[in-house]
Amino acid sequence: MKRSLILLCVVYFAGCDQKKDEPPEKPTVAVKVARAEVTDLPQVIAAPATVFPREQASIASRIAAPIRELKAKKGDSVAAGQALAVLENRDLAAQQREAQAAVQDAEENLKKTVGAMLPADVERARGQVETTQAALDQAQKNFERRQQLFQQGAIPQRDLLQTQTELATARANFNVAQKSLDLLQNQSQQRDVAIAKSRVAQAQARLAGASAGLQYTELRSPFTGVITEQFQYPGDMAKPDTPVFIVMDLSTVIARAQAPDGQAGGIRRGQPCSFAAGDAKESETAGHVTVVSRAVDPARRTVEVWCEIPKPPLALRAGMFGTVRIQTGSIAQAIIVPEPAVQFQEGTRNGVVFVVDEKHIAHKRDVEAGLTFGGKVHIRKGIQAGEQVVTEGGYSLPDGAQVQLPGEKPEGEKKK
């Protein structure tokens, strides 16, 4: 009897020791997975950006005058040269009419001066020319007649020489009279004409100034665009230092981005780019790069890049903040996984991914990630194409854990 009890106790305690040596059953964790895919991946640089219009102008008056009438208001579309406002201009209109009359008077005076009779001094000089001309003609005839007589021996040589002297004197008198007439004509008529022309030019300059002042009372749009701001109204005093309107040309907008200087080396003019307001990645608007700054902002260590967007949607407004994405190239046969599959180390592009094998065991892998785009991450190193990665349930998951995929039964139920 005692031997039976002893054997029973030995068997009992041996069984207890055997249960203690068995490893505890590992828990099964429910996760979601996705396969690593292979695709041609565009290389994209993302940078914060602000939208600017292609052109912008602050419309202000060049003179100080009250606003008499507004011909446009905030929100209106305007054409190039269209009048936006009219200032009080009755005094300037009167000045313009006075200047026009002065021009007409100066022009009539010029016509009168050009066609006027010659002064008395000029008339006397002209009479002197005629007198000396007649004396010269008479002296020439006397010389020719006495020369013939001398050749015939009718008069002595002394008389011929006297006639030559008289001819030379008459010619000299004629030349002096002719030069005197020319001098008087140049000094009087041309001078008077020059003065009259100068007065016409002065009157025309005053008219141009008055006309310009009158034109300044009409505020016009310098280009086709939209009035985005209005600061003054009828009755307000328009001044050169106070804008009345702001006009923007939004037919084309420019998203000015600040790209990190370490990534800007691959950006070139003409590359495709897009802009998305805030986090609205699904509503990106396409454009192309037009400007890449040659200087780096010393404070932000960024390079300014302009993404020009033609014919933008109405929802894209000036001053809007968002993100510009610039495609600088592409990576062939790139491995990508869903973004939730990667647990990044803070401040780096390195992280951890859990790979699920055919036995549903999760293995922890260190990976090196590239760009993130559209909810996907480019994996440069760490996993192969086609491997299953955990996308949900991976946080705090131990390495080597048994996992349960969607639609599968837990291990305990499988054994039953």
C-alpha cells in the first residue's frame, strides 16, 4: 500500500515538472499586410510655396484730387487701359483749353512773321544794291568802249587805266551793298522767325503739360486682370501715396517655392511641377519651372523656385499657401510600400519594417527610405519586391511574433 502511494506521488510530481519545462504558447497578433511593389518611380522634390499673380499693380493717382466717379469695384474683371476711376478735373480742363488757345495764337504769329514785309532797313539796302548794280553796269560799258578806242589809238593808255579803276570801284561798291542786304535779311527775318517758332514750341509744351494733367485724372488699368483690393470711394481724396485699387493678372499664376538647398541641384527650368493648396494632394495643378534662383537664402538655407501655372482654376488664389512638387527625374524598378508600413526614426529617412514570411511570422527589418509620395514610400534598401509588410498593427510588435492576417482564424481555433 505504501509503495503504491509512493509511486503515485512520483508520477504526479514528474508530470508537474514536465509541464513547467514546456515553453509558454506565444500570442497571435492580428495585423494587415501589403506586398512590396516594383514601379518606375518619379523623383519629386516637395517644397512649401506661396501663390503670386503674374502681374500686380497698385493703382494710385499722380495728383491730389477728390474722386468724382468710380467705374469699377473690387472683384471686377478689367481690360488693359480701361478707366477705373475719374477724379475732379474741371480746373485742369480749363487749363488745357487755355493752353490750346495759346498754341493757336503762337502758330498764327509764326505764319505772320514768315510772310511779313521786309523792314525799311532791308528796303534801303536793296535800293543800294540796285544803285551800285547800275553803276557797275555803266562802268563796265565805259571800260569796254575805251578799250576799243585805245586799241584803235584814239586815246592814250592813261585814260584806259582810269576807266579800269572806275570799273573796280563800281564792282567793290556793288559787293558791299549785296553783303549788307544779305546781312540785314539774315539778322532780321530769320531771327524773327526763330523767335516765333520758339513761342510755338513753348505753347505746345504748356498744352502737353495741361493735357497730361487732365489724363492723370483718369485712373486706368495697366493690363487685363481682376481688381483684388479697393481702398477708396467717391468723395475720398486721391493722393500719389495712397493706392485706390490693386489689380492682379491671374490668367497665369506663379507658385514661388523654397526648396532646400541640398535638393535644389537637380532642379532645372522647364521641368514639370505642380501646386497643391495645404494638404489637398488630390487637387494638384500642373505647371512648369520658369525660374531657379542662383542664390541661397542665408537664413532659411533654401533656393527660390518659380512654378508657373497657366490658366489656373478659380479656386487657386493669390496669396494661397501650399506645396510645390517638382519632378527632377525617375527611378526605374523602384520598390515601394505603403507609408504606414515604415516606422521612421525621428529626424531621419531610416526606419523599421515588419516582414511577414510564409509561416506568418513577423520579422523586424531595418530599411533605408527615399521619397514619400501619394501615401507610398520608396525603399532603397532592406526589403525585396513581393515581400509582405505589416501596414496595421506593427507598432510595439515584437520581432518573431506570430501574426494573424485578415480573414484567417486564430491558431487556437485552427488546432481545435
